[in-house]
Amino acid sequence: MERVASFLERGAEVRIFLEEGALEAGGDLAAKAREGQMADQILVFFSRSSLPSRWARAQWEDALVKEPAAEGIRIAFVRCDDCVPPKVLSPLFDINRVREIKRWIRGSAPGEAAAPEHVPDLEVLGIAIADRAGKETTPSFALADEFARVFRPDFDAVVRLETGERRLAAIAGDLGWQLGLKLEGGLPDNLERLRAFCEERRVLIVHEGGEVPELVFGGQTSTLVSEETGPPSRDPLRPIHAVFETEEDWSLLCQAARQGRRVARELGRIAELYDMMQAWAAIAKARADRIAQDEAAREIVWILEGWGHPDEARRVDFRRAAEFDEQMPLLFEF
């Protein structure tokens, strides 16, 4: 039982009261189960030495079924050997199927998404990063995809990131969006917030297309890196970033920049907005499009002011005004 307790504390983020739950020789199993009702969840271990050969239902039904149900306490049963517990006690686990016990503790239905025994690579990954926090790499996207599906019950959340050639601000924004976070700060602040959030939770982050070291976290988080790319991200900003990467039509790129400004603001993804406006301003300057350059620069000033960088915002605004004004025609009236 010490092995099971250690596994559960590591993989299910629970505190186990093993010594308090130990049954002394000749002790009453039903009475011990009642003592356990102080906990949120109860595991009752049956063995030949603890299970009476004849155990009338009236002796155990209240303690093991009715009372936990009335108090909203989850209770499950584990068979340690070839003993035969009452058939109505459910769910009943075999002590060697510790992952099923862990998943029940985490709230999954018994038997949910069991790993296929004929796919040994899945089990290897399961031991490495599902049963405990860690990082693994696979060359196969198909294997990473199947692992994410099969081992979903072992995690609080599974996040799939298209990495590849995407910029770090965009990938971090995608991660925050999938986790339900608004990342309104600069990129360093956003990375720190993501780290703190993920390390406190049992999250699986799948990097599809190569590892992004800045988004590999410790704590309770596990990381799976697929060297192959998967399907394009469903991130609502992804198509807009793609325009900046591939579009040669200047009017379409400006249209995408303005759309991206609106969407990024709505999502609170300001670091990406800053990155996008910087790129737009640079391209506009190279194309001598003063209107687009001025528009991007004004947005950058707004962002810097919002981040609490007034001096930097003033410098950008001064350069913007000086560069734009010096190109304006002077009108004289005689």
C-alpha cells in the first residue's frame, strides 16, 4: 500500500493519510471506514486478512455505501489479493491497476480511456509523463496525438501548441488563450504568469513542430514534444499572423494588421499586438507608407503607456511626430 500511496500522491496531487487508515489486527473494517469519512475521498483496501469470511450486509452497508453517499464522500475499493469483497461494492479496483485508481481519484469514470496494451510506446510515455511530471520527445505526431487522447484523464488540461516557425509571443498567446488567461502584459511578464499558472496544475503541453524552451515548465506540468507538425492551430490570431509571414499584397497585409489589432485587443493579448505593430511599422517604413507607419506607431505608444512605460512611450511618440511631421508639406499663404 505504501507503493500505491506514493504513486497517488505524486500523480493525483492528493494527501494520503496512510498510517491513520491502517487497520490493526482484529480491528473492525466498517468502523475504520467510518473514521475515514473525515476525508474527501476514501479507498478501502480488502485482503484475506482484513475481510471477514462471513460478513453480513447489515454490518457493512451503512459504513461503506449509505453514509458516504449521504455525506457526498467518494468511496472506492481495492482488492489486494484473491479475496472476494461483496459484489455490490463499486467501483472495485485491482491493486496492480494503480493508474485506474489514480484516474478515479482525479474524477474520471472507471476504465475511461485505458491505454491500448498493444501500443507499448504509449505505455512508455504514460510512465514517463502521465504518472508523474516530466518531459519527453517523440518524432511522431501520430503518437503524440494518440497519447493526448488516451491519457487525457490524467491531466487537468491538455494544450496543443503549433510551434514550428511561429514567434514566441504568438505561441505564448495561444497557450494563454487555451488556458483561459488574458495576457495583457509584456512577453517576459506573460511567460512568468504562464509558468506560475501551469506549475501549480497537472497540465500536459504538447509542442507540435519542435520544442519551445521558454514554454517548458516544471512543477506539476508535463511536456510532450512532437518533432512533426500537427494541424494548424485554431487560435483566432493564427490566420492573421500567417498573413504577416506569407502575404506580399500590401493592402491585404494592412487589412490583416488592423483586424489583428481589433482581435488582439478583444482577447487581451497585448504582447502579440505589440509584436504585430512593430512588424507593421517596419514594413510600412520600408514601403514609405507614412499613414500605416504612423498608425502602427500610435498603437505602440498606447501599448507602452498601458504597460506603465511613459518615458519609452514619449520617445516613440516623439520619433513618430518628428519623422511624420518632417515629411509633411509646408503650406504658405501670400
